[in-house]
Amino acid sequence: MRNSLKQKIIETCDHKIAAKGPTVGLSFYAFFANRNDDPELLMEAATWWIQIHRLDHFEKAEKVKALVLAER
């Protein structure tokens, strides 16, 4: 996964955790605007989320962040 997407995931997770607490959940759609202006990047996130890690639709932000940090 490209570094810019990893950084966006970490920032989004940090923001959600700060706003709603450590048990907040999110889906990979949380990393994108409502408009699909970069389908290639969306598919990269979906592949990482669904095929590589086999995550559920909603996962805890802390878990997602930990997975990304483990890959650095």
C-alpha cells in the first residue's frame, strides 16, 4: 500500500479516536470523500481491507491503525 494512503489511514483513525473514543469503528470508506475521485486508490484500500486482512465492514479504528503501523 502506498505511503500516502497509510498516512491518510493513520490520520483518519487518530481523528476518529480523538473525537469518539477508543472503541470507535470505521470502514475503509472513511478514508475517502463522498465522491469517488480516485477509483484506483479506493480499490487499493479495499484490497488491503478485504482481501489481505479480511476485515469486517466496520472495525475498531485502533485495530486498523495498528495493522497499518505494523506494515511500516
